[in-house]
Amino acid sequence: MIRFICNRFEELLGSVLLLVMVSIAFINVITRYCIKMSLAWTEEITVNLFVWVVLLGTSFAFRNDSHLGVTMFYDGMPKWAQRLCYVIFLAASLGFFGVLFYLGLTEVRDEIDLEVTTESLAIPVWWYTIATPAFSLLIIIRILQRAWHDWRSGNI
């Protein structure tokens, strides 16, 4: 059971977040038409959860090697050039998400120190932004898992 949850973490959490987003948006539409008022907090939650879903989708794409890629040139390269490109891509991806992790942690620390709260719900902003470093770390783990899988299977 634990292995299933770990292997399907992105799909499970992403599905729950999408369900919450759709439900909140639907409630907002109903209230707007029935009582002629919009619920301000719904946009705050929906936008922030959308960012979470995007990061989870990125992690999913790296895990399953289903991220967007144009392989026309890559497929035509000799094997040594493909390996070189793979290593460059791997280093660039790890570097990008490493920097995103670091900057996300810095942002969360600043928001905690400054006690910043959201405008509509007055909850700490870091509750939303903690997803950036957390999911960046998950993406780094998934990139390394994919690289390990590719190396062991001889794809690189």
C-alpha cells in the first residue's frame, strides 16, 4: 500500500487538489448567480492550488519521462552526442529545480519572519508557498529516479 501511494503520489494529490479546485469554483459560480455576490476567498485558494497542481504535473512528467520534448535532432545524433545532451539536460534540470528549491525556502522563511497573511482569508502566506520548495525537492527526486532508471536500462 505504501509503495502504491509513493508511486502514485502525484496522481493522488493532484486529483484531490483538482477536485477541491473544481468544487470551490463551482460553489463560487452558484453563489454568484443565486445571491449575486462572489466569494473572494475562492480565487485565492484556486489560484494557489493551481500552482501546486502544475508542480505536481512537472514531477509526474519527469517520473514517467512524459515531459515535452522535441527529439528530432536528438534521435539523429550519434550515441555519444545523445549521452552528452542527456547529461547537459540532467544538469540543467537539477540546477533549475535546485535554485527554485533554494529560492522557495528563502521566500517561505521571509514570509514566516514577516508574518505575511493573505488578504481574503488572513492565513499565513507560507501555507501556500511551502509547496514551491517541497515540490521542487520532489521534482529533483523524480529527475534522479528517471536518470537512474535510464542508466540502468541502457537508454543513455
